[in-house]
Amino acid sequence: MRTKVVIIGAGPAGLLLGRLLENQGIETVILERRSRDYVLGRIRAGVLEQGTVELLEQAGVSGRMQAEGLIHDGVELSFDGDAHRFDFRELVGRTVMVYGQTEVTRDLMLARDASGATTIYEAENVALHAFDGDKPRVTYLKDGTEHEISCDFIAGCDGYHGVSRASVPENALRTFERVYPFGWLGILVDRPPVADELIYAHHSRGFALCSMRSPTRSRYYVQVSTDEKVEDWSDDRFWDELRRRLNDETAGRLLTGPSIEKSIAPLRSFVAEPLRFGRLFLAGDAAHIVPPTGAKGLNLAASDVRYLAEALIEYYEERSSAGIDAYSARALTRVWKAERFSWWMTSILHTFPDTDAFGRRMQRTEFDYLVSSEAASRSLAENYTGLPF
Ligand code: APR
Ligand code: PHB
């Protein structure tokens, strides 16, 4: 088989890249290790920056999002019970859209089905070849038979554990990493959210987040230590812990119910540089991870893909390599800023096992400064709603 661009991974990064390229008549094949249902079963964050919303509109996959997504004008940060609302519209004239990543993925999958483009699910042993030359190839096993695709470019959109980054010679890659000494225990429940907007709460027992998927479905998280096991968390234990970390007024309004999903996710910051190796490009979680505080994961995948799609379209339409040559540096500039914001929000809102009294006062003072300074509030709003592309 032959195609122009082989995309590894049918997460939001791979599917969105496929969509943007197919819209310009650039043929792609997506190879995905898992089944379609498995991909759609993953629960992830649900806050879209305005730029991500605009990109989905431009890609022609925004119909359901526009109908069902919730526009949020602000968020609440609470510190040991003292709550403050940051009004994004007032501070920076921007908003965010609450719409689950799973739904974004589903919309992209349906659009790809309708376009007739090829997606191969349950592709095993995906291997990348000769991407340092001008005739890259990808091989994979499907139903026990080996297949080969030759292409012009390979896009590694296969997440943190994927094969693409792992195929790059070690000495060509520089990585930066911080692993946080805690995780997030998350619960999904069919009850209306406790508030109209998200609440990020610092508490001496640990961070908590009140989020949502719709007016009737809520998503809540509590910080837990890395050795906690999800089996040890009954729903009742979760709700008790969450209530203790919220202020009395919010805790009093919380509507609890049986969980429909419960899982623990570790927190990590990670960046690999560069994002291009000959004819292989990395995008999304394959190249970088942010801790979920600030919900930048999907948004960063979207901005990488936007730069990469522009670059590949320029290559095919204008026979110019300028865009693909600039891709890595362009994407990384924005990646690092989102890494900074996610790390910073994580640092002020969580309880760190090794922090001394001075460190705790610094966290509190960060909060007081944010609340009292319009400049600091605007900086939070600017980053949360998304830095420019
Ligand atoms: N071969 C083929 N596909 C693979 C392989 C492989 N060897 N390894 C992984 N994959 C697939 C995964 O099964 C997954 O469906 O690549 C896809 C990667 O998707 P995501 O992990 O969702 O990553 P990405 O598309 O970059 O989306 C970033 O997802 O993890 C969240 O917080 C993150 O919101 C961000 C978003
Ligand atoms: C979520 O709804 O899952 C969510 C929202 C905001 C975050 C992280 C996760 O910062």
C-alpha cells in the first residue's frame, strides 16, 4: 500500500491531523493499536481552549460540540476554603468550552468514517522504517498478516507509550521530566455538577477538582499518594474525602451518587526535543505530557497538529519545506509555555509531602497575590483560556 502520510495513533492528535490533511486532499492512513471501542472508553479531561474550538470548527467537526458543549466564562480557585472566581471574559475577553475529550474523539472518528479515509484498528507490531531517508515505510500486523505502507511522511501521534518516539535513536533525543509524588483519583457520576463552573481547591489534605461533562454528569478528583489503589476507594470514602477538601458552602451543595467510572492517574511533566527526525514528526502526548491541572493535554495536542497540518499542506501545495523545517521549534515554543503553566498550577494547588512551612506560605501567598492583583489574574486567565498560536 502507498499513501502520503501514515499517522500512528487514533487519539485526538492523530484523528485531527488526519482530518485537516484529508480536507485538503492529502491522503492519510491511520494505524491504531487498540480497538475503536477501547479508544472511546478512555475518560480524559474536558476543557477546550478557544483556539482548539476554532480549530475543530475549521476542521468541520464542531456541530455536536456547539450544540452540547458548555461555554464557561471563568473558574473558581479555592485555598483552604477561601474561594475566588476568575472571570475570563472580563479579564481577557475569552472563554473555554467544556466538552469531553472522548466526545471530540468520537466526532473525529465519525467524520473520518464519512470521508472514507482508511483507519486500521488493532494494528499490531507497528514499526517505523527509513524515516531518515526520503522513502519511509511503516509495517504492521493485522489478523496475523504483515502489511507494509510506503509514504512521504510519518506522524507519530501515538501517545506517551507509543512506538514513534521509541523508534528515534536515543542520542537524537533530549528529554525533560518531572514526576510528581501524587496522582489524581477521579470519579464520574450521573449527578448535576456542584457548581456552574469548575472549582480547583487547595486543601491541607490535598488538592480537589470539581468538573463536569454535561449539566447532568459530573467529574470529580482528589489528590492521592502514588501508592493508593483504586480498589481501596469505595464511593463513600471518595465523597467523604472530597467534601472535606471543599469549603462548607460547596460541600453542602454536592450531589453524590454511584460512580460510573473511577481511576487513578499519575502526574507527570515531560517534553522530548526535537519533534522532527527526518520524515518523522511527533505530536501530542507522544512528544510531551502535562499534569492535568489546567487541562492543557488535549489543547497542546491540537496546537501541535495545527502547526504540523499547516506545514504538510504547505509542502504539498507549494512544494516548500519551510513549514516542516520550522515545525519543531514552533510547536515547542508553545509546548514549553503550557508546560510552565501546568507545572505552576500543580505547584500552588497540591500538597507536597516534602514542603516545609516556608513552602506552604509561598503557596498561600501565590493565591493571595493572584486574587489581589489584576495583572496576575489576567495572566492566569490568559494561560487558562490558551496562549495564541
Ligand atoms: N501503534 C499504534 N497505535 C498506538 C501505539 C502503537 N504502537 N501506541 C499507542 N497507540 C495509540 C493509542 O492506543 C492511542 O489511541 O495512539 C493513541 C494515542 O492517543 P492519546 O494517548 O489520546 O494521545 P494524543 O492523541 O496525543 O492526545 C493527547 O490525550 O492523553 C491525553 O492528556 C492527553 O488530552 C491529551 C490527549
Ligand atoms: C476534567 O473534567 O476531567 C478536567 C477538567 C479540568 C482539569 C483536568 C481535568 O484541569
